[in-house]
Amino acid sequence: MQTLVGWHIEMEFQEEGDRTRAAAMVRLGDGTEFRAHGTANRHPSDPDQLRVGEEIAGARALMDLASQLLQKAHTEIDEVSGRTSRPIH
């Protein structure tokens, strides 16, 4: 199988007390860039596990990114077909 295109997603994390923030960015082959964010909050009674906060915040940022990509794809479908497509959420 031949690879036609590849995407690289950049992900950065910031820890502040009980809060973890994630920022994600992807640049598509057409030059479009999407940026997304996610957060996680540790409950005070939970043990301090930075990795878990990163996983949750990162997953939320990726879900935001996925939603933006779906919207872009459906907008492009609509422009070509002249119909209104329905994104899956």
C-alpha cells in the first residue's frame, strides 16, 4: 500500500496545580491549520498522576480536532455536491 499523504499532530501540555491543559495543532496538505484545546482537572482526593491528566486533556484536544476536521470535510462535500451533508458527532 502506498502512502499518499501524512499528517503530523503537535501536542503540548501545561500543568498548573490540579489542572492540565493540552494544545494540539495539525497542518493539512492544503495548508489549512487546525488548533484545538483540552483540559483535565484532578480532584483533590486523587493521587498526583501527571500522565493521567495529560491523557485526558490530550484526548479532549484530539476530539476537538476531529470535530473541526469533520466540519471541514462536510463543508467541502456540500460545496461540490450542492447538498447539505450531515456530520457525525
